Amino acid sequence: MAVNVPSDGDADDDTVVSTINTTPLVDVMLVLLIIFLITIPVVTHTVPVKLPTVANQASQTKPKDITIAINKDGDVFWDTTLMKDNAELLDRLHKAAVTVPQPAVHIRGDMAARYEYVGKVVYDLQRSGIAKVGFITERPTNN
């Protein structure tokens, strides 16, 4: 942008200045910066607490734990023994529930099995009084 400069040497006071005066802008920005530098440590003040560290360890099956497997057809296995019917499973669960300490039951359900089959086993565990029930899964593959 061009500015007209008088050629006769007499400068009028009414000349147009086409430059932007950035001094007030810089002053405001510096004041805001100082305000933020003073207030941020006050706002982010926290109570110093030493947090506990946690390590996730894979649970190891103890010999007394019971593993119940359910295949895709709904067949129920006590460890590797096929249960003929629901009454046999309930009988074994009742015997296991009264032992001290009570064993944990791990359920291995086939991915293709219907939820109904797994639900029946969980219901039988509840009816027999087993307190510790867990599900065994596989880790997902990282793709």
C-alpha cells in the first residue's frame, strides 16, 4: 500500500498512516502471559501422594481348582471327564462346595457355544454354593 508524502515540505496533520501499531497488542499479550504464569501453578496445586504400583500377573491354576469346559455342542466336561447329565455335574459341584478351602471353578467356554450352555453351568455353580468362579479366555492377537 502506498502513502502519499507531501512534496512541498509542509506535512499536514491529516495524513493517513497505513501501518498497524502493534505496540498495544504486544503490551496486552505480555500482560496476559505474566498473569497466566502466575496463576497456573496455583491452579494445578495437588496434594503429594505416593501411589501404589501394581503388576498384573497371570493367575496360575492350583491343583485343587476345577476346570469346567463347554464345547460348541453343549457338552460339559469336568477337567477332561464328560458329564453324562446335569445331575452328575450338580452332584460333583455339591461335593466340591463343602470342601475346605473351597476350590475355584474356571469355566472354559467354546467361542461357538451358545450362551445358554454356559449360563446353565453358571446357574448350577450358583445353586451348589460355589463362591469363586472365573472364565478362561485367550489373549487377543495384535494385528
